[in-house]
Amino acid sequence: MPARRSCDNNYYMSADTFKDITLQQMEILIALVEMGSFTRAAGKFFLSQPSLTKQIQNLEEAAGTRLVNRGSAGISLTPEGQILYDYARRILRLREDAKERITRLKEQESGHIYICASTIPATYILPRLLGHLKQTYSDMHVHIQTHDSAETIRIVLDDEAELGFIGKEPANKKLIAERLWKDRLILAVPASHPLAERRTISVDELARIPFVVREQGSATRDIVDQCLQKHFGLNLSRFNVVCEMGSSEAVKEALLAGLGVSILSIFAVERELSQGLLTIVNIGDCPMERYFYLIYKKHFSLMKYHKHFLETVRKFQPLREEIPQE
């Protein structure tokens, strides 16, 4: 047992008991002083007088000294009681200050928003969205980090980002997922490639042509694999994969350098299609479509500026111009 120090009226305080003082006990002490009697203070807290008296006794035991003098003329504080009373008022004022600041923060029209997004949203959609957002909310600050969809889910779950944008619906029940923008995956072929003059190609023929793929964990790669498996009973392991890239930009550079062809999001190749650098070739009967999802944790507290941001996200149409169909 830790050593104890003898105090007035046989009260004792160990090194640890002071931390047992509660905010409620501080509130009761303040009310007792301000109202001048146990009866009136008990009425304020809807307690019986014995219950309130017990609370004061518990406070004195935790403090290790008498705090309140009880006498026929009423109550008064001991010197120790006066010290604790002064600190109690300061502590409760700080609590009110914290409440006011949190309330003001919730009502702010602008603030900092922390986002993690998979490659396609981070590279091709969110920059356009932020340009649109700045027209209305110029003081809003958005911080974006880029990872694949699987890592984005982990980052949001670990509170390293508030919001996430990914290319597949998450299975984790701790997340809210809102379906946002429709995406179309297309076979992108360089304009100089022999296939560029073709309108369609079979999957068997495609499997023999040098092919560039995204990295494991990419939602784009997952969608391609799922479609090939569903419609043709095969996956990318059967393809003539010549290289694996960590981003759609890297895949495009590989295509333009003549390394092969690839299946990419229409968002990733919008500019190159309009400039005639790439063209679309249809893959048999294998439509590849998906949606991008907004994710955040179920218990995430949305501030007012988060709500403004999400309103903009839900209304935003990301494609800048009509893209030719396959």
C-alpha cells in the first residue's frame, strides 16, 4: 500500500485518490457554495439531501481533506475547499469553451477535408471536381492521397482519411458506401497499332497480343478479371502480359511507347481519345462497366463543410465531353 499522510479530521489522501474526483462532484460543490445549503443544492440535481451529502463526503475523501464547514450559520469553505472550488469553476468553464468551439466547428462553412482515393478518381475525377467546388467554397481545403482501392479502404477504416473514393463496392460493414459515377472499361489501342483499324476483337485473339495490366489490388484489374471469368471462363493469367503498372498513367505511357494494348477506364483515356492518340476496339460480347463509390465510416461525424462537399460530389458529372461508344 502507498504511504498515507494524516490530514485534519482523520481524512487521508493517497497519491492516487485525487484523480477519483469527478466532474459531477465539482458541479455539486459549486452549486452548494452558490446556493448556500445542502437542501437547495440537492433540489437542483434532483437528489435527496443524504445523497448530495454523500457526494460531498466522497469528494472530501478523494481530496484527502475537509472542504466544507457545516454549522448553524450555514456552510463555508475551508482553505482547501476554496482552492478546489476555484479550480472546479475553471475546469467547468473549459468544458463549456470546448462545447462552444465544437458547436462552432460543426457550423463552419469551410474547413479541411482529408481524402484517400484510388487512382482513377484521384487522377481524373477529383481534380475536376475540386475546380468546380472552388467556385462556391473557395476557403475549403481538400487533402488527397492516392492508393489502390484495397489500401484506400484500409486507410479510411484506420481513420487516416475521412472520406474515400474507390472503384468497387466494399464488403466491410463498418463503412457506408454511396454509388456515384458510372465508369466504362474499354480496350485502348494505340493509333499506330495494327488493331486500330478493327472494330472488334475476340478474347482468344486478345489473349495472344502483348498486353499491359494494372497492379494487384487495382479495382480496374479486378473488374477485368471478373468480366473475363464470367463471360469466357478465363482470367488475366492466360493473357500475354508484358508488363504490370502501378497507375493508369503508366499504362498509357506503355501503350504509347508501343508495348501493347490494355483495358482502361474511359476516364483515363478521355484526352488521348479526343486527340487521336488512342482508339477503342470492342471486345466481343464483354461489356465492362462499374461504379465509383464514396466511402466513409458509419460513425464518422459530418461537419457542415463535409456536407457541402458531399452535395457537390453527388451532383458532379465527371466526363467533360461525349466519348465515342465501342
